[in-house]
Amino acid sequence: MEIAEEQELDLVEISPNASPPVAKVMDYKKFLYEQKKREKVLKAKATKVVVKEIRFGPQTDDHDYEFKRKNAEKFLKDGAKLKAFVFFKGRSIVFKDQGQILLLRLAQDLEEIGKVEQMPKLEGKRMTMFMSPRKTK
């Protein structure tokens, strides 16, 4: 305590359970500031996962499909994950197989640039499939 007061610094207890307790003489405010700064840098370096969605109907036409496929391709090339889903309205739930065929066709068309994370799965009135971009060398 005397040494800390002499140097006008703080005596910080590092390991109170040790025998004898471990303490360090330091400027505690400066230590907290540097710790926050390190955490901020680490947070900035963390990658943020972006999920883009593409919505189809069970009877999506070829032209509409191609348009949405091109958008999906762009999303995957930009490094975003893709959530493609077929939304069934009213009685169109009868065409579950058409929705699954549509999503599998999309997966097959995009297999060079993306890999399927989750195969088509029916959840309520929507059939969902997740894709993520392939790692580029």
C-alpha cells in the first residue's frame, strides 16, 4: 500500500484466493480504458453474418425463377447466407412436392458458388432451405 501511495498509483488485487494474495501496483483507470479498447477492436474484427431472403411461390414461372436465381447468385458471391423459401397460400399447400422441387433446383443451379446448409424443410406454410457461400481459394 505504501509503495502504491508513493507512486500515486492503485494497488489492484489480481488473485485474492491465492496464498498469499497476489496484488499489482498499476493505474487502474488506464487499465480499464485499455481493456475496453481491446474489446472494441476484437468486436470490430468479428465477422457479421448477413442473411438474405428469396421468396418463391409453388408455381413460380421460369422467368421469375431465373431472375431470383441471379439475385441469389449475387448474394452468395457477396458472402451473405441465403434463405430461400416457398410460401404456400391457402390451398396451394397441396403442391408441397413442387415447392421442394423448386428449392432443390435452386440448390443444384447454385452448387458451384454455394453449399446447402439445411435441406428444404416444411415449417407451417413455408418450406425453407438455407445456403452458405463456398470458400474461395
